[in-house]
Amino acid sequence: MSTLYIRLPARTTLDSVAAVPMPDCRFALVSDQGRITRQGSEQLSGLAEPIAAATRVVLILAAADVNLLQLQVPPLSDAKLKLALPNLVEEQLLADPSDCVIVAGRKRGAADNSRLIAVIQRDWLELLVKTLRALGANQLQAWPGQLCLPLREPNMSVAAITDHGGDIDVALRTSKEQGLGWSLAPVSGQSVAHEVLGSLAAVAPQQALTLYVPQSNVAAYQELGAERVTVQPDDWSHWVAGVQELSRDGIDLMGGLTASAAGTEFSWHRWRWPLGLAAALLLVNVISLNYDWLRMRREAGSLRAGMMQNYRAAFPKETVIVDPVAQAKQKIAASERSGGQLAPDDFIALAAAFGAAWAGVPQSADAGAIAALEYRDHHLLVRLKNSADADAVEAQIKAALQPNRLTLSKPATGVWQIGSGK
């Protein structure tokens, strides 16, 4: 999972260079192990190859293009605060808030409810996102350049300069959530290093400063010997480290764009083949289910016709046939009764089975233990004089009745109800 880091020039640099569509951008392709596999300077439109090779694209926006504000905000939810931000920052901006992307930082638990607010021109950010999406970028992040400079010590500021062929971009970070940027055009007769150091001294006069400059300009800045300024060569290591630190609790400006502007809205075009395949599979399943249902319906019809035919052959005098199976069972049971065969729920069959089961328990020796026998609704009701005797031998009677497929229930105290389980 490689990451492509792109340091963009300030928008003023683009406006001042009319001959090219976009000034060169510094870029670095970093592998999963944190090793820089490729770096250089190229126009944004020429980064199609490294963008295709990267899983994630990180935009480091020029500090001059992003305004950082510290504002006290009302205790609102994130969704309501997003709607209220244009009104809250209106007095702090020279531009119309509706033309800007405004993103609030995370809650810090401060007593005054102060939050970090980042502001950038909407059309500029949307142009960058649209260009990168057209080049094949999928996962995009956009961070303020001044906050991507890592703070080595709490009381020391850090700055970096980027030379775009005459135009100088300066990024300055003074604390964890404070920083700014500006662009310089060299004045004739004055060195670039002298002008940069002078502007930094005017903005942060009392703070110690670490200044990252291009490798070729390190000697020029060190010769000036500015107090409280430590000059170091600029490379991608501290930018990558700063972005990784910022990604944990920083402010991603992509969160201020709509889904359509950010290119993250749902696209039916991308899913046309999977959806078409799913629809085809659904159609095949529906057709197969309907075919099976029709086949089984025909089989059920043929089985019912066969049963009707067999029933009419067995009982030719029967005129009304509703359920041939149930009616055949009734006819067979009636024939068995008329032939003298007992049904499982007849009184004689139930009484004989109960008598055999009762003979196997000790209470059977007492001739007066049974108070009454009653036959009702195809069940034999046995009433015992002593309910304690009924509870003592109930399990034994159930076990003795089970081989005959008879059930025993207890509708009342001292009363057994015996019926057929068939």
C-alpha cells in the first residue's frame, strides 16, 4: 500500500505563470515500509504513472492557500457546526464564505470551546481534486502545508521554503495548531535568502526557528548567520513524518467537499457489470424456481387424480369427495368396527389396557383404591380415592401404558385421563 505525497505550489504562483497550465509539483512515492521509492518535480498533469502506482494520494497544500483560525464555537454537534461555520468565520475572511471550503478540527475539551478552523478557496481545491481524479487517484487526502512541518521542540517554530523558479513559497508553523504561509517575489538587488529571513523575523521575531531550505541554498542561508535560526536541508523525510502525525488528529480539507465534488459519490457506471451479473443470476434463479413450482404442481395434480380414482374404485357409491385420504380412513375405521374390531380409543380397549397396567402396581391389592371409571370423548377417566396413591404410581402407569401407545394426563387432582396416542 504505497502513498504518493504531492507538495503543491501556491495559487498565486499559478496565476503568475500564464504560459503553463500548472507549475511543477514536488512529489514522493513512499512504500509500505516508509522507503521513498521515487521522488522528483513534475507538473500535476504528468503524474499519471505514480498516481496509478499509489494506493493513497496525499495533497500537501501550500500554506499561503490555507488560512488557520482559532475560534470559539457554540456547543453544537458536528453536523450542525458544519452548517454554522460560514456565519462564524464571515468576519474573519475577506472572501465570501460560500466560495470557501471551511473545515473544523476535532474537539479538544477546552473550557472555552475553541476549535481550529481551516479555510481554502473552494474552486481551487475542487480543481485539484478533479484533476487528480481524472488521473486515476482514488483515496485522497488534503492537509494544510504549514501543519505538515513537524515540531521538534515545543518552544521552537519550524519553516520551509520552496522555490518555484523565482516565486518563493514560505510555510511557517508556530505551534501545534497555528501556522501561516505567504509567497515572495525576489526584489532586484536583494538576495532571496535575505528577504526570506527578513520576513520570518518580522512574523516570528522572538522564537527560535528551524528553517528547511533546498540543498543548493543551505550555504547561502548559513552565511547570513541569522540568530535563533537553524538552517537544514529540505527533504521528504520530515514532510512524511509530519503528515503521518497530522493524520492521527489533524484536519483533512477533503471533509469540507460534497460527495460529488470530492468524487466519492456512488457511481452506477462502476457497478454496471456486477449489478448486471447479479440481475442475471436473480433471473436464472426466478426462472428455475418457477419451473420447479410448475413441475411439482403437475405432480401434485397427478397424485390427487390418482387418489381420487383409487377412492372411487374402492367406494363407488360415494358421491361427495372432499379429502379422499381422510374419507378413506373413516371408511376403513367404520368397516373395522362393523366387523367387530376394537378401535384404540374404545372403552373396552382403554379399560383392558389400564387394567393390565394397574395390576402391576402395589395399590392394585386394595380393591377400593379406584373410586370410579368414566368414558368420555374417547378417553377413559379414572378417579382414585387417595390422591397420594395417584401421585405415587403415576410414573409406573405411564410406563406400562406406553407399549400400547396410550397416554396418561392429569386434568385434576386424583384423576387420570387415558387416551390413544395414535
